[in-house]
Amino acid sequence: MKRPYLKSLGLFIILLTIGLIIASVQSSKKYKFGTKAEALHAQLLEGKHYIDPNSAMEILSRKDDNYIFVDIRNPREFDNFHMEGAVNVPMQRVLDDVYIPYLENDKVKVLYSNESIEADQIRLLLTQYGYDNLFVLQGGADYWKENMLSRDVFKSAGEYDDEKLKFDLEKVKNLN
């Protein structure tokens, strides 16, 4: 006794399996590698993807909204020290969907880690995935802490909000 519906069922299962395989392959191609190795190599040799610490200091001091500083270190390191206004996008999770809003915008993204080599690697990866406006802070957070933050030590008393309150003569007169 022949069962014609078994052939149809078998064919249906095979076609369904093939369809699922094709769909899963297509969905795994969420990102397309858009930059050739030669172009990436040329970018690295030019070094135009770096922002020097002095320029970064200017950007931070004028609170330029066109820039976003992206700290790719782990959350513990970020909590210990980070640049003012920076967002933490740990390098192990940089491609997670939760961080896409920080990367898919028109702002200039300045990546930094303890040293600039890790930020360089993440920049190359993100460039391959089609993100743009990516730069790396030269020297990284270690250089920033050692060389740039020490410049703030000699601010005049009037530049600190708590010092302004301390030395405001009108307030001192009203206290007496």
C-alpha cells in the first residue's frame, strides 16, 4: 500500500528546512563589511583618525554637542575615571543592539580606552560594520589622566564654583 501523502510531506519538510537555513544565513548578515583591507591600511598609515589630547580638551571645555566621547573600557574602570560626558560602551559588547544609538548618529565619536591601541581595534571593527565619524583619542585615558588633568590644578580661584562662594565678599558681609 502506497502512501502518496508521505512523499508530499517529505518534500514539504525538505523545502521548509532549506527555507529556514536560507533565512538564518540572511539574518546573520546584519552587518556588511564595507571597507576593503587596503583602504583600512591606508587610513591607519595616514593617521587622520586620531584626535590629539589638546583638541579633545578644547572640545570638552566648549561642551561641543557634535562630539560624543565613547569609553570602551569595562564598567568598573569607567566608574573609577572617565572623561566628562563620556558614555561607557564596553569593547566586548560594542556590537550589542543596546549601544547602537550611540554609534548610529551624526555625531563625531571619539573612542578611548586606557591606551589608544584598543580603541584603534574597535574603530577598525566598527568601520568595517559601516559606522562612520569614528576617531581615537591619542594616548588614551592613561595619557589623559597623567598629562591633561594636571593642567587643571592651577586654575584661578574664580574658576571653581565652590571657591566663588568662599570668596564672594557680598556673601561674607551678609553673614556678619
